[in-house]
Amino acid sequence: MPPTPDTRPPLSPFQEKLRIYLRAGYPLLYIVTAEEDRAIELIRAMLTDGELSKRKPYVWSVSRGLCDADMRAIDRKVADPKRILPFLLEQADPGVFILEDFHFFLDEKSPTAPLLIRQLRDLVAPFKAARKTLILLSSVLKLPLELEKDLTVMDLDMPNEAELAAVLDDTVEQVKDNPKVEVNLDGSGREKVVKALSGLTRSEAENALAKVVVTRSRLDPEDVGLLLAEKEQIIRKSGMLEFYATPERFGSIGGLDLLKGWLRQRGKAFSESARAFGLPNPHGLLLVGVPGCGKSLSAKAVSAEWQMPLLKFDLGKVFGSLVGQSEENMRRALKMAEAVAPCVLWIDEIEKGLSGTRGQTGDSGTSTRVFGTLLTWMEENEKPVFTIATANDIEGLPPELLRKGRFDDIFFIDLPSPQERANILAIHLTKHHRDYREFDLPAHVATTEGFSGAEIEQAVVSALYRAFAEGEEAKLENRHLTGAIGESVPLSRSMGSRIAFLRQEAGEKWRRASSQGEPTQVKDAVLAEPPPVAKKPKRVFEV
Ligand SMILES: Nc1ncnc2c1ncn2[C@@H]1O[C@H](COP(=O)(O)OP(=O)(O)OP(=O)(O)O)[C@@H](O)[C@H]1O
Ligand SMILES: [Mg+2]
């Protein structure tokens, strides 16, 4: 008889990893996820496969006691957390025992903690011998120190495309007989909808689809915009990541030729042909430099230039109020970024977000662990997420961050050279609808020595105010610019020693963002790129 074809879906990376742990006889696992039901389903599905099918899944919760694979209660008496572990120890069959929300009882404030921690440690050896595994399933990672060595922590990945396609199919199935709902999904339409759902949990995806059905009375690729808006909302609600729309392109940046060159080269490396050529995905970039010289601006421009959505990551918001929540927040944010990939993940002023890791706050243990999660991810992540971090205060940067392998490169952005100041002036005059050729750029370049890009921009804006004060018909003239420049004191003067220290330290250590050759004769300054025309910010993300 021919073998029946195997119609089971292939194992997800989470299932593959778990399978290895189970086969290797790991006695205690901790799975962190907000999607309990999905985790249980994936574990159950995996246990129908080959060798592992001898192991039966059981689920325990304080409300239902111990249940079998079909969620039939086996024993309600053991709903008492003090009784469940000795009960499991006595079970003879190899099994996988999933405990929901057990972390509450392990909390140091809980009177049950000492007993339960001891009972858990007593399980380790017998479970190893009996091919039994205990899985703690929880939405937060809250681990007593005493168990750290015995427990292995795993994350549940966000749903992959196949799972999201199944969610879509379920929704279609539910509405297909409803005459009020029109379903218009061919192969490519389906693919578009599934792509738009990436980055959401299963229930978030279900809700987003339900909302489309309710508001539009149809399911159609035309509704992808609504789904993306919904996703943007959900990601924003997480509080840590924000889709950041920006009109900035490389043309908005004056100077920084070496940095732009590097970025142009790396931008090409996200393609399939680069993979075929044997190139890895670019990882990320750290921009260090003098305040106001274009670090944040460059981060924004990269996303538009590479046509990838820009996700701004607020490290400060990762630190939640609950112990253990910070790590979960960090994992969740990184998983979301992976799910949105290809994208640019922008961590602005990273040193501020990491200040706790150097013992400046009382909570350095948590901060160090959260930071560790970020560092490990930066090195191991294989998805096309390009991390671009910026920093001013190099003393605040932990050395681990600067190690090779974390970022592809570290660039130092210095005060602009005379040529760069000419370009920056021209860019900002153009942004404000003025023709830069009508101004005496060489004279203004000479008087803006030591100015940052931001200060040059400020000078242009205050010159405009000066002109406007003379009457609505007044023309912006050189004298307005000269007056505005003369009035401002650049940071490099007011905070001279700090800026000088930064320029010397960072300038020696890291790659320079601009070639800074001999001061160019500014009179002949040719703008490397035509300055952009200011336009309304448009939505950047299109998955
Ligand atoms: N090289 C530049 N070309 C054009 N504009 C510039 C340049 N550098 C700075 N600017 C202007 O100054 C503004 C502020 O710059 P940006 O936010 O990039 O500075 P930063 O290096 O991130 O400073 P900080 O360290 O204070 O965060 C930019 O939005 C831009 O308008
Ligand atoms: Mg900045």
C-alpha cells in the first residue's frame, strides 16, 4: 500500500527548537508569550510527530486543575499549586506538562515560593530520567534566581505567513455565506493581505480582519491600507515602536559623503542577488557625533532612501513597571521589528536608554539583562532589520556595544567643513523656498565656522523672522542672514571643552563620516546633489 502523504504543516522554528529540547531531555522550560493558546496548540501539534508522539501533553492552571490534550479535567484536586508538582513527579508516563501562570506562585513575595522552588528543583533529576518535561508558560519572564541554572527560556515567535494565512482562511470561511460580505481575494490579493498582517499576534490579526469586514463589508486587497493602519495602531499601542514617516532623503543631508557612500553600498545588499552572491544582510550602524550635525537626520534618510519603513524604538519605554516586564517588552519589540522586516530600526540617543546598565540607577540588574537581550539579538538576528543607533555621549556607551559584530561600522559625524556648511545653507534656503544662488554663501560660510547643521538651520529660520518683521513683502537678504548668524553662539563655543573632547576622542577612534579634505574654495562650491524641494511628509510604509 502506498504511504499516505503527510499533510501536516512543516514545523515552525519555535517547534523545531522545542523538539530539540524535548529530545535532548531538558526537564524544565519557560516559554514567554502573550499567546498562550497558540503556544499550547503548537506544542500539541508537534507532539503528534514521530518519536515525540509517545509523549502526551497536559495543561495545568489554577482555575481548571490538570487537563489532558482535549482539555478534559483529569484531576481538579491538584489545582492547588502546592500539590501539582509532587503529583507530576509520580506520573510514570513520559509527558509534557504545561503550567500556566505558575510564575505568580514563584514570586518572592508569595508565601508559596520557597516550597515550590524547592519542589521544582527536586523535579529536575527524575524528569530527566523519565523523559518528562515541565513547561512554565507565561506572558512575562519572571524567574527566581535559584532556578536560573535549571530552566531554559524560550520565546514564541510571532505567527509566520502560513499561520496568518490560516487566520485569513478562517475569517473567509466565517463570512463566505453571508450575502452582505463580499470576498475578493485571488492568489496575489491573499498574499498582500497576509503580508499586511505580519507583525501581529494571531488574535490581533483576527481582530484586524474582523474590523475590515465590519467597516467595509468586504475582504479585498484594496483594504490592505486599513489593515496597515490597524497594524500601525497596534504597534504604537505597544508604546515602544513607532512607524516614523519622514520626507528626508540623502539630498536633505549636506556633506557626510563617506557615510552616504557607505549607506548606498550597503543598501544594495538587502536584495536576493546579494544573498546569492554570498553576502549577509547588513546589520546596523552606530552614529556618534557632535550634537546637531545630522545623526538623527541620517537615520531618517536611510529608510526613505532604501524604501524601508522606519521604526523608531524608544528604549526608555521598554522599562515597564513590573519586574520582568522589561525583558518581555524588549523581546516583543524586537520580534515586531523582525515581523515588519525589511525595515530600519532606529534607536535614537541609545546612551540615554542604556544609562541604567552602568549602575547609574538602582535597577542595573534588569537594565543589564534587557541590554543583553538587545546585544544578543543584534548579533544573531538574521532578518533584514537594519539597526541604526545614534549617540552623543560616548562616555555613556558600554564597551560591549562597540564590539565588532554588533554594528557593521561606527561613524563619527563631526562639525561640518566649509564646503559642507555651504551645502547645508543651500539645503535649508531651498527648504524655505529661497534660491540659494541669490545669497553670498562664501561670506556666510566664513562666519558660521564652528556651527552645527542644526545651528545653520536655526540661523536661516531666524533670518526669515527678521525679514518677515520688516513686512510681508520683504525679501530675505544677505544682511538678515548675517545678523542672525552674528547673534547665535554655537555649542562648539558655549560648550567648547566638551565638544573638543568628543571630537578628539571619537574622531580618532571611529570612521569619519565625511572626507573633510582641504577646505574647498567655497566660491566654486558645486552642490553634490540638488537640494530637495520641501514637500508634505508622506506615509513611508508599504509592506
Ligand atoms: N548635515 C546636515 N545637512 C542638512 N541639515 C542638517 C545637517 N545636520 C543637521 N541638520 C539640520 O539640523 C537638524 C537637527 O539635526 P539632527 O537631529 O540630525 O542632529 P543630531 O546629530 O541627531 O543631534 P543630537 O545629537 O542633538 O540629537 C536636522 O533636522 C536638519 O534640519
Ligand atoms: Mg539626534
